[in-house]
Amino acid sequence: MPTMTPTRTTDRIVGVADFAVSSSPGERIITHALGSCLGIVVYDAVASVAGLLHVMLPNGDPDKMQAKPAMFVDSGIPLLFKECYKMGAKKERMQVKVAGGSFAGETEADDRFQIGKRNVIALRKLLWKNGVMIHAHDIGGAQTSRTIWVDVATGDVTLKINGSERSL
């Protein structure tokens, strides 16, 4: 008897400063317009749990981080992992893939605030401190809009830049 591939039925859109976690094989979690922001995908193949976080800034004052934790790397990452754990994911099995972190302007030297670079540094420090590695990434470079999505059924992560798609 042939095996049936699950048909994707729902796209869950993650906005800026937001996140989503799912164990529904019919879903795809997607976020758009990643410039200096980061799109962080986590996936546990054993638990079939996927999550995606769209962060804007590395950190902020404690009140802002508490009110809108998905806006910041330092508060969004712990939130994303904890929500995945609630669905059965385990840190040691989670694959992490990241896109975004571009610089604004024509050259990196033109990027006065270096938000993209600071986001990437904050993410790497936080993950390293917690014994988590990034498994794949497409970060940095000139300001370009990236779209990233994860297929909850398979954990496949796709990156779209300027109309061109590739696996991440």
C-alpha cells in the first residue's frame, strides 16, 4: 500500500515580534520581511514539533521584554524553547536554523546602529551559553528581504530571497 504524504492545509504567518509553535503535520509556519530582524526556526524530529520566532532587537529594557518577549532575542529565544518543550521537544534534539541579520545601507560601514549584526551576536551568545548550536543559517549581507518557513511534518526549512527558493 503506498504511503500518503500529508497535504499542507494551513500556513501560520508569524509577524514581526511574534512566534508560533506547532505539532500539526498539516501546517507550515512562515515569516516574511526579514532584514535586520532574525527568523529563528527550531525543530525536534522525534516530537515533530516546530517553532519559528521573528525577533527585531537583541535586547531591551526589562518592562518591554516582559510585555513583548518575542520582540527581543534575549527574551524570545527562551520563550520559543519553553513553548516547544511544552509540546514534547527536547533541547538536545532540536535543530536551529536562522535567517536575516542584514545590514542597512549600501555597505556595512553605513549601518549606524548595526541591529542585524547585534541580533546575530546576541543569538549566538545565548545559544552558546545554553549548549545549543546553529545547524544552518543565511545571515548578514546587504539589506535584502528574506522569507523563511518550516514544514511541520518534515522539519524542512525553506528560504526565499528575491523570488529564489532554497533549502536551509
